[in-house]
Amino acid sequence: MRYAAVLITVVLSGWWPASVLQGAEPVRDKGIMVEETNAYRARLEAEVGEGGQKAPPARRVLRPDLTGMDRPESPDEFRRIFHHPLVCQGLTGQCWAFAATSFFESEIQRLSGRQVRLSEMWTVYWEFVEKARGFVRTRGESKFPRGSEPNAAIRIWARYGVVPAEAYPGFPPGQRIYDDRKLYAEMNAYLKAIKERGDWDESRAVTDIRAILDRHLGAPPTMVEVDGKRVLPRVYCRVTLGLDVGEYVSVMSLMQEPWNQWAQYPVPDNWWGSRAYYNVPLDEFVHLIRDAVRGGVSVCLVMDCHEPGFYFREDVAFVPRFDIPREFIDDSARQMRFSNESTTDDHVVHIVGYQERDGVYWYLVKDSGNLPRNGHLGGYMFYREDYIQLKGLAVVLPRNVVEHSLGRRLGAQPAEE
């Protein structure tokens, strides 16, 4: 009788959901099977002389049915933040460098009004050098992945500076499509060979790795010409561009690490074991992104792009309810997917705009990958906020923006190697 009284009280109080009282079914998203292929990548491979002229056979994949969905149709609908036109990373695994470079280009314009295009492959070049150096110093214990994380650009630019795009294109000889596959295979084979020999001469290994990089990408310049004067790339970054990369931080959101502390981002592409990630709960992570874009600051986002809701052919990314309803996305749902590896660290993009649509946030995303180029917008995508809630893993932002949004100081971050 006590439970019946409680139920009557709840119903009469109006707390019980109307959909339950009225017997209404919750809104459901329908899944459909579609034929899908990466025709854009096939065209790139044909252009560099690999593969046939036809796209690979289509495969049937699960996607959400978009019939009747209220979604953006054009980038013009968004409040946009300055960014340079889309650049395709081609056939490389270097999304982290392309996204980070695009992010810092936006930051340079925000802070100084200066509009410059910077070299992505300059950062890739020196990152491979540092990976090889780490491999030798750890006697082959550190990883040598093809990719990296966007905060690697912070470390590389602090040490080596940066150069304009025209000063270091980084294309394979005779090509105009970025392609690092043969380069990576050759370097990886070299490092495996020295591990088998136990040949840990760091100076020789770095010299040999640089020779491979020079052959595939070209030798990087030692000086940059600015207003008729030649300056070092570090001077170009810090003085000419006025960019202090030490003022930028990475923020992640994983339950497995303590909240509100610096922690290690536990993924293979964090090959140097960086612990310079400030870990916050999901609600703060989401509001941090909102606060940034509403204040005119773009966001470099690390995320997972292999989900049914990542519908690149239709330029949208969202979480369909047949996966998990939006209202159920929380820290536990995110952690479960990270722990069972259904969420993986596999892509980095640049958020360059936003809009509110019937109380729901949508983000305009600049993507250097070749998948979105099979859509209608040449590489832009529209992310509904629930996709970032569930599949966004980390961001790079100015420290002052992060501290203002969180309402607290972060403290000194762990020193990087």
C-alpha cells in the first residue's frame, strides 16, 4: 500500500513524464543500410599512380535515416570564426598536423589580425625526427606511429618554430598530393633494422631518418624571409607571428583519470606519454567548447569518426537514438565506449563555427580528411553537439579561455620531454 500511495502522489504531482501518461512512444531514429565507398580517395590514388581509375567496390554500412531531420544545409548558416580554406591531407595519416595548423592560423588572425598559411608538413617532418630520436633513446620501446596528437605541434613549434606554407610545401617530388605512406614504411623498416642490430647511435639514426625525410618531402629551410630579412623559424613563430605556443593547453574528459588534474592521455598516438592533459567531467568539457566558440575562439578537436552517425556522405555527424538517446550520454557512457575500444582516437578536426537550432548546438567543422570530400561541402561537416559529447576526446585551446570557462586556475602543467 505504501508503494501505491507513492505512485499516486507522483502522478498527481505532475512529475511523471507526459509521454508515459499519454502512452506515447519516444521518438526513435531509424537505421538504414546504404552503399558507401571512398571515391575521393580512389581518385587521389589514381592521380599519384596507384590503383585503378575506378573507386573500390561499395560496401553496405549502417547509417541513420535523415528523412525529416532538421539539420543545417550550408556553412553560411553558422556564426563562423576566421579560418583559411580547406586543405586536404591527401593520402597521409597526419590529420593532427593539418587540424593543429589550421587552429593556430585562426589564433594568429584572432590575436594579431595577420592572415598567414603555415606549412603542415614542416611539423610532420620534425615530429618524425623526434619520434625516431625517442625510439633510439628508449632502445626501441617507444612507439613509432604514423600519426600523432595536436599538442605535438605545441612541442615542435616551441623547439623548431614554424614556416609559411610556401617555404616548405612538403610534397613528394613531382607531386601535388600529400602522401606519406612510402615515407613511413621506409622509416619504420629502418628503425626495426637498427633495433634488430642493437645499433643505438642516436646521431647516426637521426641523420639517416632525416635523409629519408629529405628524399620524400624535401629538406626543410633553415631560415625564413620576412620583409626582406632572413630569420630563424623560431623567431618567425614567436616574434613575427607573435604566437606563444606555451599559452595553449590540452583538455580531455575520461573517467579513468582523476578529475581536475593533469593526466596522461592513454592512446598510441600519444607516443611520448604526455601527461599535459587537464582532465574534466563531460559537462565542463562541453561547456568549454561552447564558451570558446561563442567567444570567437575556434577549437582543435580530437575525436572518433567511425560510427554510424558519422555520415560523411551527407556532411553530418550526430548520435542516433538507436545507439544511445542524447539524454543518456554521460561520463559513464563515454568511458564504457573508450574502455571497450568502440571509441578510439582516430581523427583530429577544427571547429570553426556554431549555431543554435531549436535549443540544440551544431558546430561547423573543417576536416582535412578525404572521407568528407565524398559529401557536398568539400570537407566541411556539421556536428550536432551530442556527437562531441559521446565521441569527442580532447581539445586544444588557449589557457586563458579554458580557465575563464572553468572558473579556476589550472596550475603548472607537467613538463614535456
